[in-house]
Amino acid sequence: MQAFAWQGRNSRGELLDGVLDAADVDAVAAQLMAGGVIPVSITVNGGSVSAPKQTIFQTLRARPVSTEDCLLMTRQLYTLQRSGVPILRALAGLEASTAHVAMIALLQDLRASLDQGRDLSTAMGRHDTVFSPFYIAMVRVGEMTGKLTEVLLRLSQHLEFELDIRARIKQALRYPTMVIAAMAIALVVINIFVLPTFATVFAGFKAELPLMTRILLGFSAWTLRWWPMVVAGSAAIVMLVRAWLETPKGRYRWDRRKLRLPIAGEIILKATLARFARSFSLAYSSGVPISQAMTVVAQTVENAYIGGRIEQMRDGVERGESISRCAAAAGVFTPIVLQMIAVGEETGELDALMLEIAQMYERETDYSIKGLSASIEPILLLVIGVMVLILALGVFLPLWNLGQAAMGRGG
């Protein structure tokens, strides 16, 4: 947002002037004409006059709009809309009640876009890093059907579910992540400081060392000699993998492979299908046609493989096939879910049945997440045990043998 100095004449021909915040000159002209003022001149007048002044330190620390902020804004908009507050006044009230710099800029841009005659969904589409395609599509549906208040309520519930799932997964992975980080630090310390010291000690004995010891000492020497190449090679591999994942083919293959992971694959699949079922129920109950709802939902499941299966279902529905048959052909739903879809299709309560499916998958996801740490802990213990065994055989076995030999000679 910028401040623009303007001059214009009202309906009586009087010359007026002032300063307005807007995204561009056209937005200023639209605001003036909406107020009955014909603009004569509009010039840039520096930064926004309504935005709070920030120091360089505050600017560097400014955080972007997060999903939590978007959830809070959606709940507040729902409350204000339910109370009958116009959308422009609601946005102005939210702007006045927050100190989050990025949120203030977002709300100002939304207000400016609405002042120019844009729809709320179009204004939100300018901020695709904050609002997902599903969010924007649902707001557009709410505007078209006159059910924006209901859509905002459902969107707030949808965002709350997304945040809850992410928080549970992070909590379940916190302990394994700390253990893996500690193991990595221990390996680095052993390679850099411990093994070179033992190499010097063993060299003084002039004795043949066990195979495991020679392997460890060789690996430590290789790491110390070629560590710049190791770091550069690791960085190059990470960059290549990320570039590959950004391609449609690479992301599709990786998303398909994620579903087959030993422990996490089942959780990812259930969480993704729960997101699909809840999103589809929300879109369908809001009056979106089935094919259009599947198109929107396929873009928001955050899994290219599942998204492709949903698009396959959409193509089948457009050919006149039943949803239950298309769901069975997709190959990702359990028999009980397929039966529920068929019942919902027959009774005309597909949205209610899809919501029940979402709740069922959410319960299963919650149960799986609670057991995630318990499933990972035995694997971590096994890895730690193997590491300790290798170090014991490679480092302490030679010392033990040399000590036994010295005691034998002493005897």
C-alpha cells in the first residue's frame, strides 16, 4: 500500500484535495469516484499513511501471515458477518484490532480491492501464499450462493482440523527428531575427535587391528580429508532432489511413494483422505456441482497422487458414472467407505456421509499418530544399539586384546 496525494472536484465544482492509501492510482480514482469526486490529479506521496511506522529491527523481525492468523481472521469475519456487519467495515475493524504488520497490509489490500469493485474471492486470490485455492474457491461459492457466513464457519473448522493434525504430528515426531539429531552430533564428534586420537594410539602398538577397527579408522580419515567434497556433494544432492520434486512427474512419484512408507505411509493416506472427504462435503453442501467440487478438492489435498485419483473420479462422473463406482476404480478407499459413499448417493445425503467419512478417517489418523512414537522408538533403539556395537567392536576390542596380551606377558 502507498499514499497518494489527490486533487478533484465534487458535484458542485469545488476543488478538493487529500491523501489516500491504495494499491495503485486506479484504486485511488475508483475510491474518489465512488465518493462523488472527479479526480483531477493523483500523485504518489510516499509510504502508507495508515501503516504503523517501523524500525529496521521491527522490519527484519516481521513475520508473514501464518495459517493460525488466517484461522483467526476467518473466525472473526464469520462472527462479524453473522452479526450483520458489512464486509468493508468488518475488514476495517480487524485491521484496527491487530498489531501484526503483515496482517495489516493484507487487510488494507483486501479493502482496497473491494473499493475497486472486486469480489472478496478475487481480492484474496491476490494473496495465494496466505489463502489456498480451496479457501478462495469456497469464498467464491459463498458469494455466489449468498452463504458466505456459513462458508466462513466451515472454513474455520477446516483450518482448525488442518492445524490440529499438523500439531499432533509435530508432537509425535519431536522425540524421534531429538534422538536422531543427537545421534548425528555424536557421529560427527566421534569422527572428528575420538577416532583420530585412537588412530594415533593404535599406530604406536604396531599390531594388526581387527577389520571393524580398520574400517572405522579408514572412514574417519576419509571424512577428515574430503569433508569439503562431502558437504558440497550433500548440498548438490539436496538441491537436485528439491528440483526434481518441483517437477510434476517427480512430485507425483514421491507422493505415491510416501503412501507406501512403513510407518508414516498409512498416516499420510488417512489424513489426506480425511482432508478430501471434509473438503468435498464442504463444497458439495455449499452448492458446488460435483465435478467442480472434485476439481477444487484435487488441488488442495497436498498429494499429487491422490489428487490424480480424484481427477480420475471426476472424469468418470462427467462421463455419467456413479460416484461409488468411480471411487472404487480409484483404488484408495476401504470397502466400508465405498459402501458409505454408495448409501449417500442413493439417499441424496452424500455431503453428510462424506462428513462422516472424514470424521472416521480423522479418528483413525488420531489413533495412528498417538502410536507413532511407540512405533518409532523400537527402530531408534535398534539403530542406537547397532551404533554402540560397531563402536565397541571397532574401538574397544583392540584395546581389550592388547590389554589381554600385556597381562599374558606380564604373567
